[in-house]
Amino acid sequence: MKKRIIASALALSFVVPCAFAQDGSNVRISGFGTGALTWTNTDKAEFGRPNQASGAGKDVTTGVDSNFGVQADYAVNSWLSVTGQGLVRKDAQDDFGAELAWAFAKAKVSDDVSFRVGRMGVPAFMISDYRNVGYANTMLRPPAEMYSQMLFNTIDGADVTWQHSYGDTTYTAQLAIGKSKVDLIDGLSLDGRRMTALNLVAEHGPLTVRFGRVDGKITLNGSTTMPALLNSLNMVAAGYHIPQAAQLASDIDVRDKKASFTSIGATLDWNDILVQSEYAKRKTDSWVNDTTSWYVMGGYRIGKFLPYYSHARLSINGTVHNGMPAACPAGYPAACTPTLAALSGIVATLPYTGVGQGEQQTDSIGMRWDFYRSLALKVQFDHVRPNQAAGLLINPQPGFHGPVNVGAVAVDFVF
């Protein structure tokens, strides 16, 4: 973690001084942050954002919804610019860690076309470019049911963006290629290779509609038990002639497996009415579950106040099972059946099974109050109902069962 903090600080400190050294008039420094308190009505499970190692219980915590970011933009000339963004938030290492969220050079080659090279946000959602900027969003946090299904936040590579207006409608098309990596809990990490991301947006007055697609090859690294488990499964397959064991070994060995994330969304901001919704499907050729997720949010402005309600749902597509036969056929050695049972028990505890990605739905009500320039106060209450195991809740204890009520109050700011 300390290495990541140092690397991010060095990267950001390199961008800013260099920018000032060239020409202070061409530099823009901006930032954002959220100071939040979060709590629940139980200590038998914790509520957290996607990929956090721990979350909130009955005791109020600042770690779940708080963050801070700084961005430096330097215009080299009329067509070339450089951007760097550093972000501090609670992550998979169960502590506030710094990361280099953006670091790219942008070339505007015409009024309609621009290229970027470096580290950029993955355009997987409606709010991908500002998902961490609380002030730019109506809700206190993006719905976990949707935003937990794509853990890659950044892509290291290049993208091209075309934008043009025809009449009253503006069309944007973005294509990104590259690779990504995200650290997960328990020392694991997920690599994305040969990634492509397509983002299509149409804006017409108060209505914005969007289609997105991310494809790539994923690899799960860092497991200390996976190699031994895969070896045992392959030995069972060869020694007892059980093809299901070999197939299971192939399924749970998440190395260079195809994965995709397809999403559509729309936002209507008309007069005082605000409606936002997204729908997505995740598919992989691995043990990682195929899922369907969606949410809908509606709000109504009353002066500087914006009360809102949202409903979100996450479902696993297909039946979750460990793929092993219950017992060995007649005539097999006596050790075969207990061996299968032991392996099945181990497989059931693996990450990325139904245990770690249970189905869930959440009803949320909240209020946003823009009480001062560049400052917004938000209060939100969530009623979280796990439909399978603990849903997306963290560190469930024996005897836990939902639902769980979550409360949060936050101040968002930009500068």
C-alpha cells in the first residue's frame, strides 16, 4: 500500500510542477471530495462499496463513502494537453490508499476527433468519468448492484473519440483499447488483457441515452490455494476417470478467460424532474458468475433540495453449483467419494462463486441539498435485501440474515 501511495504522489507531483514550470496560464488545478459518515443496524455483516475489504456496522465509520481527488490539466498548445488525477479512498487493502486514476496525453486532431494515450477511465457506465465525484451525482453513491459487476476502473492504452452535432442532437462515439489491473481483497488481483471498450452516447435536450460494451481476457492472480486445488482436481479426473473434475478445473482456473460487460442507460433531466436508469449483463467463460443488474432512480427538484428514490437489483444468471458429482459410480475405490466431497467443499468457498457474489436488491431514499456554491449535503437510507447468501455485504457472521438498513450523511465538494 505504501508503494502505491508513493507512486501516486510522485506521479501527481510530477504533472503539477512540470505544468507550472512550462506556463502557469495554461494550467488548471481542480479537485473533488466527499466527507461521509456511514452506519447500519447490524454487526453481523458489513456494508461497503465494491471491492472494499471492510465496511460499516453499527458503529459509525468514515471509510465507506469518503474520498479525495486532485486533478491537473496542462494545455501544451491549442491541440495537445496533459492530464493527471490522483485519488485517495478506502480500497481492497482495508485502508485509505492513493492511486493514479488518470494520466494521459490528449491530441485534438479536428473539431470532431480526439485521441488520448495513457491511463483513462473505462467507459463502462453512464457516469464512468465522474463516478468518484460525489458532487456530480445525484445519489450519495452509485448502486452497488450495478457498479460491483465491473471492477476495472481504468484502462492503460489509447482511445479515440468522435463527437458531432446534427441538428439538436449531439452524438459521441468512443473506442478504447488496452489493459487493466485491479487489486482485490485477500491479496488477489484481477488482470484484464486485450481489452476493448465501446461507448456510444446521444444527447437531445434533456434526454441522454447510452450504449456500452467492454470485452477482454481476465486472469485471477495471487491465490495461494488455487494451484493445489487444480492439481487435485486433475488428479481425480485422471485417476478416477471423472471428466466433471477436469471440466471443473478448467472452469475455476481463471486464466485468460473471455469476459464481457454490456450496458445501456438513459438520463432525463427535464424541468424539475430527474430520472436515471441503467441495465447491464456480465458474461464470462469462467467460474465468475454471469449476472444481470439494473437500477432506476427518480427525483424532483424543490428549489435547492432534490429528494430521490431508487431501486436496484442484481441477479445471477443460471444455477450456481460446484459442478462435481455427488458420489463416485459403483466399483470405484472407497476413497473416491470422500475425495470428491472434500474437493466440493473447497470449491464452494472459492472467490467468485455464488457465495461471494450473491443476489441482492436495494431500495434507497435520499435528499440532496445544494446549500452553498460547490457544496452539497446528502442524506441517504438504504434497505438492502440479500436474495442469496449475504448478497454483496462483507464479512457475514454465523447466523446473519437480511435485510440490512444503511444510513449515511455526506458533504460533497469541488474546487
